[in-house]
Amino acid sequence: MPRLTTEEDYRADGRKSRMIWYVHLVVFVIFQIGFFISQDFVVWKVFNLNQFGEWFVSKLTFLEWIQIHDLKQFNDVTGVWGITLIIHGLCSFIYSFWPRKEKPTTHLS
């Protein structure tokens, strides 16, 4: 990672972090639109979770509150991806407002 030296470098790094989050948000919205369009296709009923997936989803009881789509699989994906998107957004914006500063290095002579 290149060494950041000026306040403008820190701001540019924050803008890059936010831009990546915006791309993540756009991809999320595109997939949600795709889920709404394709939720009536029969082929989605073929996909099932393996044992670990079933266990993981059973532990996420709050996903039952999120009933956006007709298919449970789409709701599960939306819930987990939505949480990831929120965490990513919080980290990006916190980093933008309070960029991390490098610790000054002291050289022993």
C-alpha cells in the first residue's frame, strides 16, 4: 500500500473507498431487480442449500422479518447481502470522515 503523506492523499483514499461502496450498492440494486423479474421462473426451485447453508440460515432468525421476495432463497440472499452492504457502507463512510493516520516511525540512531 502506498504511503499517504498529505491530507489530500487521505481524502482521495476516502473517496476511493466510498466509490467502491457505491459500485457495491449498484450491483446490489441490479440483483434485486433481477430477483423481482425472475422470481416466478421454475428453475430457481431447483437450487437448494447444502447442510452448512441450511444451518447458517437457521441461525439467522431475523431474516424471517425480511419478506421482500416470494422465494425464501432470494430473501435469504437479500438479508445476508444487505447486512454486508450496510457494514461495508459504514466502514467506507467512517473511513472517509475519520481517515486512519499512519503512526510516525522513529528511527533509532
